[in-house]
Amino acid sequence: MERKKLIAKFVEIASEKMGKDLETVDEENTFKELGFDSIDVIDLVMFFEDEFALRIEDEEISKIRKVKDLIDIVIKKLEEIDDEVSEG
């Protein structure tokens, strides 16, 4: 999935499911700058896990500081799933 689509999905999830009012988001924004606390980030990760049927490990979650960090992890996980399907 393209980065732009994942960022749009992030804005959609943050707005619709979490009640955050985000008009513009830059990948370099930290979650703190966007008004997210650590619980919000965990909730956001869980929404992405459910949406894309993937698992993000706790050690990966602890490294998420910016929107870019989350998008990078989701892309990596989706590529791993795609590779498994291709090999299987």
C-alpha cells in the first residue's frame, strides 16, 4: 500500500475513531505534537492491526514517536505478509 494512502488511513482513523481533529499531517509530526498520549498511540496501533490483519510487537510500539515511524512499521508488516503469501 502506498505511503499516501496509509497517511490518509491514519487521518481517517484518528478523526473518526479517536475524535482527533487533524486537518494536515506531516510524516515528521510527532504524536505529541498532534495531541496524542501514549495510550492514544497504542489505540492507534490496535486500529491498524485490526484494519490490516497484522501484529505489531511491543518492542516496535515503544519506538513509535512520529507518524513516519508508524507508517514505516505498517509498510514493513504488509510487505512481510505479502512475501509470505508469495512464497506459500
